[in-house]
Amino acid sequence: MQLTCTDIRQDTIDVTTYWFESNEELDFIPGQFLPLEVEIDGQQHQRCYSLASLPGDTHCSLTIKRVDGGVVSNYLADNFVIGQSLTCGDAMGDFNIQLMEEQPVLMLSAGCGITPVYSMLQARLRANPDADIVFIHSASTPSDRIYVQELEALAKQHDNLKLIWAVSRGDELGLYQERLNQDTLQSNVQNLSSRAIFMCGPEAYMESAKVWFESLGIDPTQIHHEQFHAAIENVVSNSNEQSYTLSVNQSQVTISQGETVLEALEKEGLPIFAACRAGVCGSCRCKGDKDKVTSSTTGPLSQHDVEQGYFLACTSQVNDDMYVEIG
């Protein structure tokens, strides 16, 4: 599928929204993400970005944050212009509107984590304009807020939508809530224990929220979340560093201690697709010996998958020689 850029908006100093026209109707579930292929200096790079729009036509939007050292996010922010095109695959992701039932909802987001939650919010209100929804977005400063006009327009249109901006600093006029915490949740969200909770944001934000909900006695089955884990960082190699051998598709691949399986396979030019590179989409799923793999996250893999030896190449390292099946 091909996406042609029709508009670009700078949301914050490091966040940009891109609007696209697709060459065919987009079929996705609100909350899902698109795997993009971006050619940079003759090389193809794959990344996953959440859809901010609604399905049903050929238009879509993606909101992307510039990441320090991020090859694709920096390329798009610095070089991508209206009229250029990208290739994408089918939408993916289990964090989506289908997890919602007809009950009150609490939506939490921080930073670019707002993107899938905003898509689900629009879908819920379109299906049920009177749905009981509390939407809390956290940002470092007022100027770091995303979708401000869109969300405030929805809140004005729907009395049943309670919109709360939680701002950590820079609110000299006192217009917003302070940094989100357990007390903020208790004082601003009625019937919290009966709400389905959907949240997306940085790892530290998500972990804090989980602690608050546990302290408040919220049933874990009510909580649905998506977070992008940072892939394991490379360790600077030295002459004394341990290395292992991966047996892959009749090839022998050397992997250094501290190197991810994905990095080792890509270095040898082996055919592995890795879209998000952050342990979310599952596109780089591999199989090996579970006792020889250390993973920072298993993402969408089930416990049964892990027991069978499946792991995500982008967030996994090995501690011994091992066979690897891709896919």
C-alpha cells in the first residue's frame, strides 16, 4: 500500500503529525499501528507508528516524535515533505477499540502515547456520542500538549467527555492539573473502579500508573495498555568480549555479548522484518532455546509462545550458541 503525504503539522518542538492519502481504502481497528517502509540513502528501514485517524476511507494521519538517534523519525522530521510517498503494510496491534465494552472509560496518555488513545476516543464517540469518558493527557509543559484543538473541540461538543490536561511544569497561570498522580485520579475520576482503563505512554509513566491502580484496588483485567520499550542498548565491544554462534537458515552468525539478535542478523544481511524495533509489533518473532535467551520484553507473545521458545529479536540477547528460526 502506498501513502502520499498531503499535509504536515508541527505539533510540538519534537512531535509532527503527517496526513496521508492512500492508494486504497485503509482497513484498521482504531488503536492499531501501521508498519512503514522508509528508504533512506538507498536502504529500507521499517518502523511502526500508531494511527491517529479513523478507518473507512483513504485518508489517515500519523503523529511521530523525533527520537534522539532515531534514523527514521529524524529523517521524516528533517527531510519529508508534502507530496512524498511511503510504503506501508497492513495495520497491526492488539491494543485497540475491540477491547472496549459498553461501560465507562478512563483514557490516559503521555507524550506521543496519545496517538492510539485519541483514535479510540474518536471511534467510541462516533459509536456512542453519550459514552461516559474521562480523558487525561500528561505533558511536560503546556506547549508539549498534542491534539489540543481537536480534544477541546470534542470536549465542548460532548458534555459526557471530561478532558483533563496534566502538566508537570510551566503552568504559571494555573490552568491545568499538575503532574498526574494517584490523588489526581481519585479526585477527578468518578466511579474509577467500574471503568475500563486504556493507557499508552513512556515506560516510566506506565509503571507509575500500574502502581497507583494497584494501590487503589483496581482489577488488573480492567486495565489495557501499550508501551514502547526501548530496545536493548548495544554494549561497546572489546577484545575480551564473549561471542556466540547463531545457526540460522543454514548460516552461521556471530553474535557478541550485549548485541541483540536483530542486530546480529541484520549485520549478516539475513531476511528478517522488524517494524517497530521496540518489542511491540511482534514482526521480528524468532524461535530458539528459551533457556539461552534474555529479553527485555516479550511484547505481544503469549506465555505459551515464550515456553515454546519464541522471542522478539529486537529486544533479545543470547548467552550461548543457539539455533534460530525466523518467523
